[in-house]
Amino acid sequence: MDWLRTELELLKEQSLYRKRLIREGLIDFCSNDYLGLKEHPEVVEEVIRVLKEYGLGSGASQLVSGYTKEHKALEEKLSEFKKVPNCVLFGSGYLANLGTIQALTSDKDLILSDELNHASIIDACRLSKAKVLIFKHRDYSHLEELLKAHRKDYRRCLIVSDTVFSMDGDVADIKVLKKLAKEYDCMLYLDEAHATGVLGKGGRGGLEAFNENWEEFMVIMGTLSKALGSYGAFVCGSELFCEYLVNKARSLIFSTSLPPCVCAGARKAIEIIQKEPERVSKLKEVSEYIFKKLKDLDFEVLYHHTPIIPLMIYDERKAIHIRDSLFEKGMFLQAIRYPTVPLGKARLRLTGSLRYPKESLDLLFSYMRDISS
């Protein structure tokens, strides 16, 4: 097995080697806990209550004995929150994308996918056996060119896009995607992992932000692990579509279901967002503040009015050096490199969150000022 050592040494030479860093004792500036809900007292209290009733795990898949009133209550709450008729839970965002995209398409079908979609979408497309064509990032003229040239040759067509792109923080044009899907008789699949709890006045995601309504050809996927502060994922659509997923999505059928206490925590988080929609506007203010402060320090910062705020470093070795320097000062700000982003596009992925006290942010800006000088 010497080849394993050789491969790892090559990654180290290219500054692409990864290791897990324990974050306890550090100020975490790269978490996706955008609304600060994972430690909210009401969320924690609800998790403990249900944990005491059900124990730690669910014990089985949803189709065996792992589907409880807590799972059903969360699906109903998500349907209400997203304003979509029905919803099905999955064990993670990765499992949701793998299971749903494979269930919807086969070798007779076409998938059109944005080039910067999440890795789980890329893998799901590969495993689906459908013909996959990639359109340039947020280039909907290119998407339409592909539709005009290829749609007629396939039984079904699925247009797939992140709503908020996880490494740049920019936002897909839901209005245009919806128009094209309808015009060319396609299904539209939106991954709202980083849009749920972030976009729209009430945090309901891309449809609310673009003043659009769900329609039957649309599939809305999202995760519980970002702004909702929990773990797991969901896929929303028509009642018929959700019934189909329960019967056809292999990653749902053959996976143990989420623990009931995790479902309860996510449901409580949604209730807090509905009760306190000002959290969503406050998040925008915090993100704007971080962007302006970093821009004043002469960093190249990408900002698209979402809480994902990448500091562009470009050089992989330099990105690691800055990450490690901050780590030594008690700051956790991860360096993102290939294959998560293209080679030569390394960055520090800073996120806006309601978790940060002002003094922690001021300390970060002070250290960043030293690095930039």
C-alpha cells in the first residue's frame, strides 16, 4: 500500500493536503450556523425533551420502524414554511441529492447542471445514468442554447441549480430558471441548502426572495444543517412526487432515519424563525458589516448579499499559511482549495452569523489587518 503514502505526499507538495482540525477553544468564523440557532436555548430544550422520550437513535429506516410523529411533524412544518404541498426527510443533503436525482432520471433523460453546483449534485448526476450537460455558471443564455439543441432528444429533462452557491455566495436567478423550465417542459430542481433561513424576508428561500410561487414541475431540496442549526435534509414537492420518492429514492429506503430529537430541534428552529423574522434581516446587517470591514483592509472579498463571504487568496500555499496563522491566535477560518474550488482559486471562507459577539469580530479584523500589512 505504498501508493497511498505517495498520493498523500503529492497532495502535500501541491498544498492540497487536508486534515481535520478540532475547533474547541477556537472562535469559529466558518460555520454555516447562520442564524445562531444550533445552541438556542429553546432548540436545546426541545432536543433534550424528545431525547428523553425516544433515546438517541431512530433504530431503523423510515420504511421499517424509524418513522415517528416527530419526523411527520417536521415534514409538515417544512411544507408550511416552504409553502410546498409535501415534504420528505433524508439523512443528509448528500443523500437527498443522490436519492432524488437518481429517482427522477435514467439513461433516457437529460440533466442540465450549473457548473458550480455542489459536489453532491455532481455525483448524483454521474450516478443517474442520464445524459449530463453543464451550463456555464449562472449563464442562462447558455442554458437555453443547450435546451434548444438537446431537449427534444430526451424523454425527461431536469434543470439543476444551487440557489445560493456554497463557495462564492452568489444567487441563481430563480425567475429565469423557472421560466426556462416551463417553456421547455423540464423539471426544475433547486438545492436550497444555503438559501433556507437566509433568502427572503421570512427566510423561506429563493422563491420568496424572487416573489415566485412553487409549481408542480419544481423540486425544492434543502438541509437542516445550516441556518436551521440541526442535521439532515428534506425534499419538497407535490404529494404524488413525495409518495414516489418514498418508494424510489434508494438513499431514503436503505438509510436509518434521522433521530427524532434531531427532527424536534429542527422544527423548533423553524418556529423561532417564523416568530422572529428579524433574525433574517439582522443576518444581512452582520454580513454587510463584515464585508465592509474586510474590504477596508484591502482584501479581495466576494460579496453577493448572502452570509458566505470568501476572501480570495488564489495561492493554495498562502491560503494555508494564513489559516494556520489565525489558528495559532485562536481563530478558526478554513482555507478552501481544489477540488472544492478550481486550482488557483483558493480562499478563506468566512461566513456571517448571529453567533459572533462584536468583540470577536473586532479581534478578527485586528488580526487580518496585521496579515494584510
